[in-house]
Amino acid sequence: MSDEEEFSDDILDSEEDEDDDDDEEVGMDENDRSGEIKQLTEVPQNIKLKANIVDIACHPQKNVIAAGLIDGNIVLHTYGAGEMGNKELTNLAHHKNPCRAICFSETGEHLFTGAQDAIVRVFDVETNSVFRRFCRKDGMPLYSIQPIDNFFLATGEDDGQVVLWDFRMQTPIACFEDNEDYISCLVVNKDKKILLATSGDGFLSAYNIRGKKLEAQSEQFNCDLLCAGIFKGGTKVAVGTNNKALNIFNWGEFGNISDRFPGHPGSVDCMVVVSDDVVVTGCEDGKVRAVQLFPNRFLGYLGSHGGYTVERVRLTHDKAFIASSSYDQKIRFWDLSGIEDLKNEDVKETKEKHKQLNKPVNDFFADLA
């Protein structure tokens, strides 16, 4: 992701007054003929911000969302549907450079932020003050952040470094240099033992956190690996790429993919796991899609950012909504309750088809009598 404005202020200002319902429709890929998933529950209104949004994070316990902006500001809002509405809580202006990555701690007490200046800041959410700040000597601009527990976190840098921190200390506890391009995404498994890193030079790397070593690395793919999610009870990993596909790995077998699911009409820039077999992806075409894995199929799309690339998708703490952001300077919310119904309907249709196919021949002709 470039830190330069990809859309001029004039273009954005010209669209500011357009109705949210007038988002342009973009064409479907021939492998994705799924339609729009019906929104069954009222969702919070869009949150409109004054600058391009680079990253967003949902509080793990409250209806609070944070946004890191291209101008360096960090804005926190409460959100709610109907009369609850949205309300700005605070605007933090501690970064002078674009805020590239933000994430709440496990408890929500702290907000970790990383900027182009290579400095990690730890904000106390209650006091809205900087609790800690640290950086790596000769460190590169930060691209991604992943908390591991209440004190440990990992950061990914522009030049491929993966760094482990104990934020009670001023220096890193480990630094890995196994990649040569930006670390696009960091994901930690449930046991907090393995950290996965996707990179722009086409590698998926698995790091042993306690052993402070590279555990395994995939073969190099001829594409950028942009995002990742762990699903199927920790046995599978899905990786989004810029060649319109999801690469699937078996856990512990990171050398090469076990499956590949093409079909997105553009690069898969972000994703979040919402259940054991469903991920929500943000795509270059501006759509937020629900994708079922095993069986691999598109369930449909939740909504659109009107053709702007979806930069981030996050799951709210109660798993009721997806929050997404894009260059339209809006955080949008999408209802997830229709996904399970859609899965159940599809299963019922499949069973009916199998029933008809397996029907005895004599019974078939008897029905025609």
C-alpha cells in the first residue's frame, strides 16, 4: 500500500455529497455468480472521516472502533445501530507520519499503533495518553502489527523484517530478516506459539515465538501474499493474494499449498475469519464477500465501497457485524446474520438434488403416471 494519496482531494470532495446507496456496481468474475447477501439486521451508520483510512481495529470487548489515517491521526468512535448511533470519542494526533497499522491489546486496555516513522506507540485507552513508545535501531517503516498477549507483540516492516517486542522493554527481543519485501499481515495461532507472516515477495513464514526462530517457510509464489486467516479449528490457513486467489495451507505443512480457490475479480487485499468455515474478504473491486471454504464457494457479497479497493475488514467483538474501510474515507458496517441462513439453504438444495439423482428409476416413472 502506498502512503501517497491515490485519489486526489478533488475527486474525494466531488463524491462527498453522493448518497451512500448510489455505489456503482462492478462486474462479477465468471467464477463468482453469487448475489448480494440480504442484510437482516439494522447496522450502524457509516463513519465518515476527514482523511484516507489506512487501518481500522475493533475493540475486543466494547462497541468501539479505531481508525488510523493517512495524516497520522488516530480516531476512536463508539458505534451502534438505531438510536444508539455513532459518536467520536477522541482524536489522537501523536503521529506526524501516516498511521499504517493499529490493533487493540487482548483486553482492550491498550491500542498499539505503528507509523511510517518506524515508531511503535502504546496508547492507554482510558486516559488517551501515550503509555509507551519504542523503535528499533535502524528500523524501517512499519507495515503491520499483531498483539500476541498483554505484553508481547509483533511488527512487520517495509523491508521484510519481522520483529518481536515486549513493550515493557525499549529494545526488541527478536528480529527476523527472512524476507526482502513488506510484511503485509501477521497472524498468531490460538496457542500463541506460532506467528505467521505474509510478505510482498511471495513467502508465507512461520515463526516459533518461544524459540525465537523461523519454523518453516513456503516456497516462493509469483505473487504478493497480502493477508491470512487461520480456520477449521486451527488446521487450515487461507492466504489472500494479488492474483485473485486464496491459497490454502494445511497447518504445519507450510512448504506448499494444499488447495487453491480462484475466482475473485481482483486482488484479495484483506480478510477476516468469521466462523470455522467462512471468511470475509475485501477485494480490489470494492466488494466485501463471504466465502465458504471446504466446500469452496462464494456465498455472496455483503456490500460494496463503490469500486474503491477494500483496504481492511474487521469482525466486531460480538461477531454481529463486519467493519470495512476503503479510500472513500468511510468505515461501513455489514450484517453477518444472513450468512448462516444462506449456508443452510444451500445445504438443503444440495440434499434435494442428491435425493433426485439417487431416486430409483421405477419411482421416477411412477411419478410420471
